[in-house]
Amino acid sequence: SNTHNFKTIGEKLDFSLAFPSVTTGTEWFDIIEDCKDNCFSFFVVTLNNGLNEKINSVYSRAERGETIKAISGYKSLLSELEGKHHGSEGALYTDIINLLVKSGDNSGAREWYQKMISSKAPRLDQYIKNLNSRGIKF
């Protein structure tokens, strides 16, 4: 195992990771370093290329300021994943809520926050904690 100590803020490091093959049919997984401080975590590595393309497309809409289209796209993705216990659910809820708050629609954000809380999204506590740390709590 190699160690790299960063010397400056913003320094980049290219690396690759190798894993054993995943079980056929695996849709997603998390990469979490098991350590105490400054641990590396990468949630929801999605193996479905079609889903990745859809997520990237909707995210791009949000980045371009196409808020209404982005929210609609995120809602559509959530409906596709409903009942599948997919790791992306929490991130999709979070993006919807963030966009609604930014657009000033607090009642809509509250509604989606409540939907997220009552969902069975994987790592739900993590996503709620993230929203709460940004001052979003209903």
C-alpha cells in the first residue's frame, strides 16, 4: 500500500482502485475507507450506465439554471427507482429539496423533505444530516 501526503490545498492525485468482481445484478455500491480521521467515502457508485446518463443529464440542467426542468427530471428518476432500494434515492431527494429551497419554494421543499424522511432510501440519516448542516430542516 502506498501513502501520499498532500502538501498544498487543491493538490490533486490520480489513482485507481481495483476490486474483486461484483455479484451479477449489482446496481450500486459504496466505497468507504474504514478509519478514524479524514477517511475517504464515495457513496453510490452506480453500475447502470443508462441511469448514470439520466442522472448526469438532470444534474446538467440544474447546473445551467434550468430549475423547473431539473426538479421534474429528479422527480421522474425517483419514480423510476421507487421500491428498488437504490443508493441514488437520497441524493435525488436532496437535490430536489435544495433546488426548491434555492427557488424560494419552501412549502415544496417541506413536502419533499417529509417524503424523503418517510422513504426507505439507503443512508437516509446521512442525507438528512447533510441537509440539516446546510440549515435545511422541516
